[in-house]
Amino acid sequence: MKLPALDRRALYVLLFLAVALPLLFPIGLVGSVSKSTRQFHRLIESLQPGDVILISFDCEAASWAEIGPVARAVILHAMKRDLRIVGTSFLSEGTALGYRLLSELATEHGKSYGEDWAYLGFRPQYVAAMLGLGESIIREYPKDYLEQPAESLPIFAGVQSYRQIKLVISIADDSMPQYWVEYAGGRHGVPIAAGLSAVMLTTFTPYLDSHQLVGLVSGLKGAAEYEQLLGVTGAGTRGMDAQSSAHLAIIVLVVVGNAIYFRGRRKS
């Protein structure tokens, strides 16, 4: 019996469903949590409510689909721990992305601007800015992202420089965490952690092993692992479910296609 030809549009529909359904109804195909993700989670857990952390959005819009879930998971954890967050960016595209994410999560969790979080905005000369933050935050950023005098924000009362900041987190898709390690961590002793795109993992793993980075979360899988530790289902979990489901569908199609092909050859 000759098998009917399968319309290629049916394959597209199958792959669409394999991606769409896990996004709508996630099932949690995360797997085990990596050591580096657990280390980052423990780092945030070790901080005390009221501690100030600095998060720099050193990324571009093209990588936000991958790195945004990492940033969201980390900020969510920080807000659950009642940490105070100061945001900045050394890449122009990351400036609006960072402010929008912080503003959205702050609204969801009842955090007040100026007291629980603040956003300093973009600085193009990142080396000078990193060094300047070690001397005076207010002098380096006289105004915040909203054009308000930074010294008028209660969050900066008693916070002059890196000495009062417990942790710096660079959300990056390039080599920016290296500069944070050199100019902030190396010179001023502030702990540096990073949320990275997956392709940068091998570049910065040696920094983690040598303790120049105190924490590292990488890629969509790292975001999904972090969400698992937090007990939430977010974009990382949904993305990993969709990715795993799509890969499984492709493997099944390859196996079935080859089985049909070899069966046809034997008959001929």
C-alpha cells in the first residue's frame, strides 16, 4: 500500500503547535539546576533586606529575548528579598529595556521609586563611569533617568560609592562584565556577578572559577533554572519548554521520514 504524500504545510503546523503549546501551557522541562545558577541564587539569599545592589543593563535589543528572562528572574528575586536596586546602562539600547523591566516589576511588587529602586540611565564612557562610581555616585550621575536630582532620592541617603553597594550585577551580551571585574571589582573590591547570553558562558566561566565573578547565570536555560529555584513559571521556563518540544518534534519527524524512505526502498 502506497503511503499518501504529506503536505509540507502539515509539518509547519506541527512545528507551530510544538512551539506554541508549551508557551501557553508550560510543563517545566528544565532539568537539573547548574552549580553556577545555584551559586548566584545563594548569593542573593545571603544579602539582607535593605541592602543596595547595582544592576547594569549592558545589552542590546537583539539579545533581549534570551537575556531578558535572566534579568527578570534576578530582579524578581532581589525584590522578594527586599533589596534596594539602583539601575544603570552602558549600552544605549539597554537603557530603555532596563528601565521598562524595573518599572514593571516594581509596580507588580509595590516598590516605590526613589526609595526601593532608582534608575540612573545611560553613560557612554563606561570605564570612566565605573571608576567614578568608586568615588561618588552623585557626582558621576547628578541626575537620574527621569531628570531628577539624584541626591534628592532617599535611596542614596548614606550610599556614596561602591563601599555601600553590596553587589554589582552586569546583564550583558558582550564582554562588559570583564570591565566591571577590572575597574570596579579589582580596584574597589565590590563583588561582581553577571547574567549572560549563552554564547558568553565559556568566556566568563574562568572568571567564576577564579572568584573574580561571585555569581553567573547564563542564557535561557539559566533563566529557567533560576525560576525553578524561585518556584515561579516565567519566560525562561516557557522558552525552554518550547525549545525542547520543537527539538523533540524535529527528531520524531526525522525518524519517521527515514523509516518511510527505507521502507519504500525495500519495496522497490
